[in-house]
Amino acid sequence: MIYVLDKPVYILGAARTPVGAFNGGLSAFSAPQLGGTAIEGALGQAGVPADHVERVTMGCVVSSGLGEAPAKQAALKAGIPETAYTSTVESVCGSSLEALVSTVDALLLGRAKVAVAGGMESRTNAPYLLEPRFFRGGARYAKGERLHLKKTGAYRFHYSENVEEQAGQASIVDATAYDGLFWPVARKFMREYAVAYAEKNRMSIEEVNAHAALSHAKAREARDNGYFRNEIIPAGDAGTDDLRSLEDLEKMKKEAETDIACAYNTSTPADNGSAAVLCSESYLQESGASPLARILGWSRVDGPAADFVDSPVAALKCLFAGLDGRDCSADRFEILEINEAFGIQLPIFAREFPGKKINVCGGAIALGHPLGSAGVRLLVTLVHAMKRLNIRFGAVGICFGGGGSYGLAVERT
């Protein structure tokens, strides 16, 4: 699927919180709090009053335990009126870009003039899920029978009897792993598909690790030189991304010598909120705002879960082909931000897009992977890098669990 815009949609502001490591600097914040911080920052950057926003759409993958209407919670934290349309989107790692393209559609259809799209995720605070319907033995609490509980609050319960027996039989699921990383249809983790792809294609672990090392180095350089300064909105005391220390990286390299999909060469769980303020041509003229960029078009490919590894290549090539002839042929896209779900993907990206600047500030291998926020996090980094490097055309690519990818192209204005 490809859609090339026939009318302009502009990005007025693009901001994000730091990317916090699992149990790291953003542990105290829920996903809606991180989303609200990012929205507030993007509005401030854009110079758009909060009460001008008519629509807020936010991606979020692990929403269990967040309470009702997570996107509305984030919008209210940013000062957006309760009368604004809000929606929370779940499309695995593509969630925030799904939120963005649906917002683009709304702007093109005249359903709003100014809107916010983004994503939010706190993988640190994802709950454990108790599965009372999936016990594995014991006559007293057979499969399909509910636990025996007593109510201790508006939404809280304790065991009412036989605590040890019930606790011993109840199955507990980690929501961030199950909802974000596991494909239930085939009962496989996405990591298993990535490793199988690497084995089938006889990929070199040394080459994968070399690309991973470069991601870590570029992210450290970007942080130390202030390349992220204009895109990051501090959350609490956290003002910079959580990067692993050089000492920790040295320790992790040992495992990477024999594991092509380990913590050193694969994205790790992370917390983040990211947001972009979008507007129509009419709002731009009325407000006199200065946009960061305009959205040219987007693409989406869907397929088997096992084919996700190289699917960002298909999405981006489809997008470039659709844009060809509109003063933005494929060779003019100098800079790409492509999500580093697995280091296995990086040699593929380098081979398929020779000469491109890919992930100039490092990627998810170094920064971490905040699932529902990941796509717009890439977009935020992209538009600020384009401004810093004086590049006109750029694109974002991201794969998602279950099989598929998004591509999104922008032009700096």
C-alpha cells in the first residue's frame, strides 16, 4: 500500500522525551505521562497553543493497566482541552506511524486543521498478567475455573482462600514480552524469526557486530556533542538518553561473539514519548507558522511474520518508486532513519541503500526500542538531523511484529 499526498501536510514541531533504559531514568513515569511531556514539548517548539489542537492520536502497545483512554490522558497532561478528539492506536512497533498516517488522513479530509500524532511506551512499568483460565493441573482449580478472590478496592483483589495453592497454579505473563515481542499464531518470538533469517542467509556475526558497534558509537557521539539537544524534552531529572556505559558494552561483547541476537547487537526494552504537531495548508496560512518539514507520502507492506526482517527495504523502495518524478526521486533521499530492531537488519540496509546516511545518530540498538513510540521517535530524530545537516529529503522505515513495515517520506521546508 502506498499513498502519495496530493495536498501538503506540515510538521510544525517534533519532540521526544529521552529514551529511558528498562528500569532506567524514566522508570517513575507512566506511558501517558511520557506522551504528555512529548506533546507539550512539540507544541512549544511549534508555537501552537494547546487549545488549537483538535485531534490527538497516540500509539501505545502495552496499554494494560494504564486506565481508560491513554491518549486522552496524555493530551490533558499537555493542556489540550477535553473536547479534542483522542484515540490510542496499537499496531506493534508501527503504532506511532499508524497514528501519524491516520492523522494525515484526517487533515486531508478536512476533519481537523491542526493535530498531534505520536507514541508512548513505558516498558518498565508494563504489568504482569495473571491468567486464571490457563491453569496447568490440580483438581481444585481446573482449566477454565476462575481464581477465588475477594475485592479489596475499586479495582483491586486479593486471594480469598488457599493463597499458596492458587498462587502455585496461576500462570503469570510478562505483558511487555507477550504483547510486544511474541507472535501467538505461531507461538514464536520475533527474535526466533530473526535468528532463522540470519542462519538461512548465512549472515556473518562479525559483520552484524561491527554494525552494532557503530550504532553504539554514533549514539554516544550524538549525545556528547548535543545533536539531540533540539529534539529532547526532559522528563523529571532525565535530560539525556540512557546509554550503556563503555564498561558494560565491553562485557556484553563477549556474549555477542556467539549470539547474533543478544543485548549488544539487538534493540532492548525502553521507555519514551514522542510527538509531532501536524497541520493543514489552511492552518499554516492562518497562523503564519514556520514548518520543520512537509509529509510527502507513506507506504505500508504486510506479510508473514517470518518476513519482517527485510520488510523495511520493501516499504521504502515502494515509497521511493511512488514518489519518483515528483522532484524527489530515490537518489535524492540522502538520509534515512530505519529502526534497528535487530542488528541482523543493518547489513541489509547498508547493502540495499548504498551511499545513504543511515541512522546518523545511532539507533535502537544503542538507544533502546520503545515499541509504540518507536516510529515517531525516528521521525523526530530525522527532521532535526535534516535541519542540522541541511538535507532536503529524508525518510523513515520501521518493521513491526506479526509481519510488515512502514515507510514515511518528508521534505524539509
